Amino acid sequence: MPSIIAAVFDSNFRGSREGEGWRISSVPRDVATVCHITTGAFACSTEGVTSADGGGFCTHIVFLRAGKLTVDQHAHQHRLVAGDIFVACGWQPMALAGTGRVDMLVITLPGWWSMQRFLDNYQILPELYIPAAYFAAPIIGDLAQLILDLDESDALAAPQALTMLGDLLRTALAAGAKADRIIPRARGRMGEILWFIAQNLEKRGLSAPDAAKSLKCSVRTIYNTCASHGTSFSALVTETRLVAAQYQLIRTNDRISQIAYEVGFSSLSHFSRLFRARFGVTAKAMAAGNRAEVIASRSA
């Protein structure tokens, strides 16, 4: 069971599993995955991502509803109680230990989405923590449950609910920041690179020298850091742009050319070739499928 819980935070868990005294289930909700975990005492750890294939660079929003949970990440330990909310960076190693009868929701989101929606413009507490005593914490927790319970036939509800969740998290995290404990959000060089890409995604010709200048390091450091994660800077930029474009295609009716340019591609034909190679379908087919779902939901 601990290894299955670890798989949730490694973004490798799908479906439902259960055993004596525990159950874990997972459902997709637009760009997010929502896992519901009920279990007794457990301890597990994750190594963080070891390759930049797009799946591991994510954030996990943990909503603890019962029991106690200790989270170790960024060399900081935080003890959560029922009602607390914690945001974990999926690309960093983490250790978790639960006691009592643990009940929690975990909403996993792409790192670029989180950085643009609710981690932007802030230097946040290292724990990325919202206490149960914060007046809006119950509201945010109820919204998480609503996202889990959404009718999958409503194509518009999930993206709207996730956008609302991002807005609430941005406000709540900022309210919890204390001047004497504020530190940079992106821990480690790869975290800083990911943050830079997410914040500059729409800029044409984004390059390793641009990142090096912004992060005050050498270009070689950028190259070596990406290589140690099994990728290159340009591949990481392309992957992030393609996943961002996929997200826009499944949640909006914007023109394909508009989406391609908004995420930083300068050539529509180049974007189209890369998109098909990455996802196995054309951007046009994905957009058409999205429109069909929207029309169906409105006529139901």
C-alpha cells in the first residue's frame, strides 16, 4: 500500500485499488487528476522526477480531511491536521507519513499550469501551506470535493472549477506568507529553470542563454542541469509548450493558430508537426473532439 500511495505522488497511479483497511481511487478532471485516499498509518517516499517527459513536472494539492500527515520536502517538515491544505512540488523528493485514519484528496496539476495560475508573482512559504484555521480553507476543501464529484458529461464544469481553485489558492497562499520566512518557490536549479520557462512561455526564441541571464548562472549550468534530468533546454521548452497547447485545445474553442502563437510557436506548420508527433493526433482533430463534447453537453 505505501508504494501505491507513492505512485500517486509520482503521477503513475490510475484507476482504483483497495485492500484491507485502505482504498485509493483516481479520476481525470480536465487537465487535473484527482485521487481519493483512505488508509490507516503509512509511510512512503518519492524520488521526484528523473526525466523530463512531461508527466513528472507537476504540483500536488493535498487536502487532508481526517487523520494526521507529516510531509518532508525542501528540507522542511510540516505536520498537517484535518482541514489543512498543502501544495507539494512533484519534481522534488518527498517523504510522507500518515497516522490515525487518514482521508485525503490529492489534486495533481501540470507544473506550468500551477506556476501560471496560483504560484505566479509570489515568493511563498517553503511549505506552501494553508492552515485549516484560514477562513477560506473549508471553502477551498469543498471545491476540491466538488471537482471530484463532477459529472464527466459536463465538459465546461471541470476547467471552470479548476480555474476557480487556482484563484482561491493564489489568494490563500499569499495571505499565509510571512516576511521573515519568505524564500524562492523554485528550489534547486531545475525548479528555477521550470519556473523561468512557465513564466516566459509565450516569448519567441526562448533560449538557454536567456535562462542563464535571468537565473544568473552560466549557459553550461543550464545545459548540464537539463542533461542530468534526461532532457535539453529546448526539448523542455517544446514539451511545456505542447502540453500547454493541448490544455487550451481541450478547454477552449480558440483557433489553433491563436493557441500555437500564444504558447510561443512562431510557425503553425512546425507546431502542427510537433503536436501530432507528441500526442498521436492532429491539433485539428483534438480541437474538433473538444467542440463535439461541448455541443453534446449543451444539448443534453
